[in-house]
Amino acid sequence: MLKKKYLAVVTAALIGISISGCATTSEAPELTVAVHDSVVISDEQLAEFKKETGITVKLVKAGDAGALTNKLILTKDQPIADMFYGIDNTFIGAAATAGILGDYKAIDFGDVCFNYDKQWFATHEQAAPETIDDLTRDEFRGLTVVENPTTSSTGLAFLAATVGKYGEGKWQSYWESLKANDVRIDSGWEEAYNVNFSGSAGKGNYPVVLSYSSSPAFEDDTVSIDDGCFRQTEYAGLLTGGAQVEGAKKFIDFLLADSFQKTIPDTMYMYPVSTKVALPEAWATKAPASLNAVVVDSKLINANRSSWLKTWDAIFKN
Amino acid sequence: MGRNLQKLALWAVPLAFVVVLFYWAIVKLLGLGLQQNWFAVFGDQHFHSVVWFTIGQATLSTLLCLLFGVPGAYVLYRRKFFAQSFIRALIAVPFVLPTIVVAIALQTFASSLPTIIVILIAHLFLNYSIVVRTVGGVWQNFDKEIEYAASIDGANQWHTFWRIMFPALRPAIVSATVLVFLYCVTSFGIILLLGGGKVSSIETEIYFSLTQFLDFKTASAFAIAQTVITVSVFALSKVYGNANAGLEQASESDSSSRIKLREWPVVLTTAFVVIAVLVLPMLQVLMRFSWQGLLDLGGTGSRQLLNISVWQATGNSLRNIVIAGCLAMFFGGLVAWLLSRNRWSWLELPFLLPMGVSSVVLGFGYLITFGAGWLTVPLVQAVLATPLVIRIIHPALLSLSSEYREEAIMAGAGSWQIWRLVEAPLLAQPLRAAAVYASLVSLGEFGAASLLSFGDQATLPVVLYQLISRPGAQNYSMAMAACAILIISVFAISMTSALVQRRRRSF
């Protein structure tokens, strides 16, 4: 009896599959855009784009920037999208090497910087750190939490920044002193910032955290340290397997237009590449972009990421 | 002759299922890795340390589960006390929770402890109920008379345990040990989050070598190492203790007696584990519940983090449960039935292998082989759930007395009639248990889903992971509200089924 029921359900499921398979092929063509989870494009903006061009956009969120890139690479024979938005300079090199990349343009950027909890340093009557070198000094022992570069894009960005700042062959000793100064390593940004950072809602035990230059716009009494910041640039571009080349180009133009660029800070916590649009008030006063961010070549990152991470791993596991 | 052909044809159905949906994808991924001098990875020092760490933590976790689980089984299934069904229902909850939630709960709960301790506690949290329920199920059906007779003959309790009970319990203990060890060897979400990157297991190394570097060579070497470990464990379990006992669900029984005075150490240990390791982390999550978080579940999170609302993701998960559950029940049931009808017990192995193979590897294999359609996730989950279904139904079929069958055949009954009139009613309980476990695998599966389910096809654990690992108090409160609902509903279901069982028996 039971088995009969299951057979019926399986048959029904299989019929359902074939029906839905037919349904998707008969739909009108649309522009499928693979994006990472933090990309925000509102329904109004998509409606506006449709009014201008007649093209319906379907956003597919495919994980963080790394997951997005690798999914696009792995599915290049059966592409899941016509174009992408959100691959950054730490991964664009991998996409280029894999041969999935068409033309692409920078849309927005952010700076990975240390933040500190002003309140904590005030109550402990201690001066706050001003440089990333300060974090290796004795008075800041056990106060810093950093994301693991092997598990977190934020952590990887800072690792690349230390390579850029100190140079190949010298960055290792910086990390050794950080380790000797009892730095805490968390697997991801959320855990570091929302659980262990004292200046966030989590009220953790660490007053210094690796976050973004924009974070103080959202958390009172926190300050970004403008030293050793990594500039992360996000791109939008065509995919070699994508079908809708013209539509994709129009959409990239749309992403670069003022009407979209001005929404980037509030919705994506990033800075627009366009210099024509003004930053929101809180950003302009509390969370400006870093003035001397470290820029590391994306080809260099892609070529060395593996060996950097292995070295980093060796430092922290011994 | 015709019979044999028919049987062979029947075997072809589940074999085709597992070959296409498991081996093809795995071979395709390994094929990408096993090029150049891939075996060089095996000589790597890092490789050795990862493999030994994985085996070491799994061994310790398993020992811990046995150390606390066997006394737990005794207290919860062999003895009778107030609120017992409540506690039994309670300990089943962690097993169902997405590992990502377990990790977050234990992170806040035990962040001051060393990493390895937190991982061990998390594994105890997740797997305690496997040992308790598997061993407890056999224990409570163990004839009280024998125990009683032994004590009259002057055997002390310890003696009774080793000489009489332990041999009877051994298959269940071996079976639980194998399951827990395999879960801990392939543990992904826990080590990913709680390890904080300071420690890495085979599974997380596979994940990183693929997601960070697309390094198929290293990933394949690790995947092979994991499979070798898995198969060895299966082989050992076959040698020691004929571990055919599956995950039997224990039923209520009135034969157990009250707790004796000298048993209090065992009772207190169990109480400690239940409260400190199981209840407190769950309370951590419940205490973070907010009504606003609940209301927000209809939306897509702050800054449109999700493609779909949490409710829609729940819909996806439910749909996957139905598809994966039906497929696993059908193919798993068929294999179990075929196994019980002939002597080729080695034919079980190709179907059990998915249980010990990295689900991350499987996810990547699917991505390369089948792309990323909506059906891929339930199919992977069906493949992963099938071994569990086999291991629950097969022992139950074996335990059916063959006398019934022979009598029925003598009376002229056909296979279908025997099944319908004799076997099905007796199998109702294990079938239900198998369906429940298959659904649980589908609901909680994260390794493969984290790669395959995205966009508007995201499943509940994937959505929870997104909410928990992204900025925003709103996302956090949504995740906590969803987890709290999960905990409460899982507990409610667990509780109700216990009550229903009890009422049935009283009729």
C-alpha cells in the first residue's frame, strides 16, 4: 500500500518536472544577471530599465564573490547567466584565467580597514590605535579580531593589503607579530564584527576589528583606521557563454548611470565609481573612503593567492 | 532462471539510479583532479596532518558520544521516570537542526573554550541522540526476565551487563559507532564555522581547495582519502559485531523499572549532558527570538540579501523533502528488499558509499555534470538519504521471521500478497522511521546545497547561512527567529509522535 503511494508520488513528481521544463523554455527571453548576495538592485530600478529598453532582468544571487566566480567557471558549458555583476579584484583574475570573461567595467568599490570602538578606549583611558603597526604593540595585546583569510574575503583582502604594504618576503613577520600579540582569528566577518567586536550590537570583548571604512556610518562611536586598507573594486561584465550581448551592454551602462550609482552607498555599503554623485551625509562625515588604500594588482593576487594563504596557514597553525 | 533474470532486472533499477546520480558525478570531478602527478599530494606533510586531525577528532567525538550516550540510553530507555518522553523528544532535536545554527549557538555559548573542545561539544550535541536512540531501542526490548534471572543467580549488575547485555547490545553499539564516526569524519558546517580556519578537516580542505583555488588535484586526493577511511570503517564494522542494526526508532515500553539508588551517578551524568550540552545552546537561540524577526521572514532581509523570502525558501525545502524523500524511500526500500532476498550482501556497498563521500565533492560534481537546475538539490539529497533508508529497512526485513513467509508461500500467496498482508504491517514502524530520517537528511543538508541551491532555488539552511553570515541586525534576528521556529516545531513534532505512539499502544 505504502509503496504504491510512493510510486504514485514519484510519477507525479516526474510529470511535474517535465511540465515545468516545458514551461521555462516557452517564456520570453530575459537578461539573467548572476550577482553575489550583497548586490542590491531595487524593483523600481529594474522596472525603469525595462521601460527604457524593454528588457526584463532576472537577478540570480549565487553566494559571495568567490562562490559566484567559481560557479560561473564550473558551469561555463551550461551557463547560468548572460552576465555578472559583483566579481571583485581578488577574483577577476581567476575568471579571466578560466576564459569566462568578456568586456567588464568597474561599478563600485569599498575599503577593507580596521575599525575601533571609541567608547572602549575612552573608558579604559587608553589611546586608540592609529596604524596597523600599532596592533602589534604590547598595549594592544589581545584586543584585535581579524577574519581568517582562508575562509573570509574580508580577511583575504587584508592579507593582500599586508603584502602590498610590506612587500613580498616581509609581510610574514608582520603576521607573526600580530599572532604573538594574541590576535583573535574568526572565520567570517559576521562572527568577528557582530559577535566579538565590542562596538557592535553583539558587545563582544575585542575593541578592534577588521571591517570596512564604511562601517562607522552604521555603528555610532566606531572609527575606521586609515592605514593598511585594501581597495576592493567590483566589476560588471559579459560572460563568454552569455546569449544576450546587447542587453548586457545596456545593463552595464545602466549600472554606471547616476540614478543607480547614487543608491550604491545606502544599499550595498560600497562607494560609487562615479564622481558625479554625492555621498550620503553620514558617509561623508563618518565613513569616507580611505585616502591611501593599498592597491594590489588583481593578476598578482590571482597568481599568488594560494601560496600566500599556505604561508599564512603555516604561521597560524604552528 | 526466469526468476533470476527478473531479480537482476530489479537490481538494475536502483543501480542505474546510483550510477547516474552518484558515481557519474563523482568520477567526472575526480577525472578533473587525477591528472598530472596527482599522487604527489599524498606525500605532502599538510595532507598527513589534515587526515590525522580528521580521524583524531572523529575518534574523540565518537568516544565521547559513546561514553555519554550508552549511559543515556540506559537511563532514558531502560528506566522509567517523570517527564521521560519529554526528554527523549528533546534530545532528538539537535540532530535535525541545520549545522550552521548549531555552530552559531555553540559559538556564543562556548567561545572561551579551545577550538577543538568546542568542535567535540558540537559533535556530541549533534550525535548524542543517535547513540541513545539506537542503543536504547535494543536495550528496552531486552528481556527483563533474563536480567532478573541473572541477578537471582548471584551475578552482580556489572557482570550482568558484560556477560548478558553487552553481547545483545553490541550490534547496536557498533552500528551507532559507525554512524557517528562517519558523520564526524565528514562534518563540514561545524568545522568550517567553529574551527575558525585554525583547524581543517578533510571536508573543509576539499571545500577550500575547490572554492578558493579550483584546485581539483588536491580536492581529489582528499576525497579519495575520505572514501578510503569510510570504506575501511564499513569493512571493520562488518567484521566486528555484524553491524546490521540500523537506526531503529525505539518505541515506548512499560517493562522498564524505576531508577535505583545506586544508579544516581549515571543519572546525574545524563542530566548534565542533556542540560549543559543540549538544552543550553538551544536556549541561546530561543532567547534571541524576536517578533520583529518573525515578521521579517516574509521579506528578503536587509538590503535584499536574499533572492526569495525565508518562507519561499521553506517552500523549496519542503518540495525537496517530498522529492528526495520519495526517491530515497523508493530506491532505498527496493535495495533493502532485494538484499533481504539474496546472499549478495556486498551489493549493499555501492549504495552505502554516498554516506561517507564528501557532500561538497558531490555538489561540485553535480555542478560540472548537470549544471544548476532546480532538480539537482533534491536529487543529491535523495542519493545521500538512500543509505540511511537501506540501513533502517534492511535489518527490519531481516528480523521478520521467515516462518511467516514460508507459511504464506505454502498457502499459495504471491510476493505481492506476502508484502501487503504480512510484511507491510510489520514494517510500518521502520518505514516511518526511514521516511523521517530521509526527510531530515533533505532538510538539513548543507554541503551540496551550499553550492547547488542559489537564486530562487535556495533552501532553508542556505538562506539561514546567508542571513547569519551577512551584516545587519535585521538579518541576524530573522535567522534567530527562523531557528527558534525550527527548534520549537521539531520539538513539537518529536513530542507529538511520541504521544501518538503511546496512545496507539494503549488501544
